[in-house]
Amino acid sequence: MAKLKIYGIAKSRAFRTLWVAEEAGVAFDHIQTTFGEDSKQPEFLKINPMGQVPAIEDDGFTLSESMALNLYIAKKYGKGGLYPSDLQGEAKCWQWAFFAATSLERSMGLFVANTYVLPAEKRNAAVAKENLEAVKRLIASVDAQLAKGPYLLGQNFTVADLCVASVLYGAWFNKHDFSATPKVKDWLERCLTRPGAMGARTLREAA
């Protein structure tokens, strides 16, 4: 049994944690844990008292919040530069992880909720429009960064790319039109067809 255990389902934010574990080349056990009853069981609450997935247990150490999981696994287990060795590179990884979680994912979530998810009578067209425009600006900022090099931190793929690309996975998979940001389009193709990404995608797309 692997000492690293990943709790969650692949069609959740656990996707990004499964992906980083694949990229890091670390053996792990994937414990299927749903959002509902599974995550409220006493056994799981010992792993994450907030009752949310994903979460990990690593040789007795427990942690939650998907971007924290990504950074932890990449730093501890990553090989070949997945996690930068210098302080400034590390800080840039944090920057992009926080950007993905607090800016990009939030705006995408509000747009999707008010366009597709919420019952029609609860949707707010103004909120949807405002957040769609925010998403476009945020993706354009990623495109501008990629004008400096093939990946967010320069020449090599890192966990920074993984954090941002994992948030954009749904849009990419559903054939969103990225023609206005061609560098993002090409970058997503490179990121999401990596062997590590394909391992996590196999779990997600088969579910």
C-alpha cells in the first residue's frame, strides 16, 4: 500500500491532485470519496474535519485544499523541475496557484452557475456577463505571460502550469473557443496531453 492516499473523485478538484501525483511519479492510493455522505463519515473527518474533498494522507500527515495539496506533493515528490528549487521560482508557483484558485476559478464558477447550473429563475444575467468578461481578461493575462516563454515560469513545465491548466481543463475539454488567446490554446494542448495529465484524465473522463 502506498503511503500517499488521495481522497476524492476524479470529477472534482481531486483531478488536479491526481494529476500532480502522476507528474511527480509517486505511488498513491486513490480513495474514492464523494462530496456527500462519504465526506461526512467519521473516518474521513479524521482526515479533513471540514468534510470536503480533495484531501490527502501522507504517512500520517493530513492536508486539504487542492492547491495546497498540489504544491506539497510537487515539492516533496516532484522530479525534473516540477517544483522550482529557488525562492523566487517558488513564489511564482504560489502566485499562479493563488491566481487559479481565487481569481480564475471564482469568476469561471460564477459565470457557469449563472448560465447553466442554477435554475433559470435564480440565474443573474448581469453576474454572468460580468464574470465572463473577467474570465476573458484573466485568460488574456495568461496569454500575455506565455508570450515570454512556452510555460508560465519559462522554458519548463512546473506545478504552476498544472494549477492553472487544471482550472481551465473543463473549458478545454468542452471545446471552448480559445482563438482570441492562441498561446493559451497551444499551452493547454501541451499541458493536458502530457503523460501525467493523461493518467488523471483517464480517471476523470471514464467516471
